[in-house]
Amino acid sequence: MELVEVVYRLMRAFPKDERFRLCDQLGRAVVSIPSNIAEGNGRESKTEYARFLGIARGSLYETETQLEIAKRLGYVDDLAEPQSLIVEIRRMLISIMSKLRS
């Protein structure tokens, strides 16, 4: 959830004409991460949980890519905070997925 908050704060600085382009896509991707983790956790099987964790991981990579695009376009200067959260979430997802497979 912290990553969602950080990204939404960053998006406030984006130009108004990006609200329905990059902001929209980035917002959906970052919200999808905790949403899919929660939905998968609520499922009845480890297989389903692992599937939703995989979707969350994909959304995490999508978020990371879109943040890099925003940086290259000059919409944000520093990605240190979201990047450290992305690394932490990625490790968490990999760990949970490994445990589910064993």
C-alpha cells in the first residue's frame, strides 16, 4: 500500500495532459499490485494464490517501467523511494511464491 501512496504523490506533479495517459495507466498498475495480492490470498487454493501473485508481480514490473518513462520525460526527478519499495515488494512476492511451490 505504501508504494501506491508514493506513486500517487509523484503523479500529482505530472502535467495535466498526462492525467488520462501515463497517470491513468500508472495508477491502474500500482493499485493492481496490492489488489491482486489480496485477491489471491482470499482464494481457496495455493495454485490460485500463486497465480494472483504472478499477476501482482507483472503489475510491479509495469509500474517500474512506467516510472522510468516518467523520469525520462522529466515528470519526476528522483525514483529512489519508489524503487526501494519495488525491490522490497519484488523480494516479498518471490519469497511467497517459492513457499507456495514447495
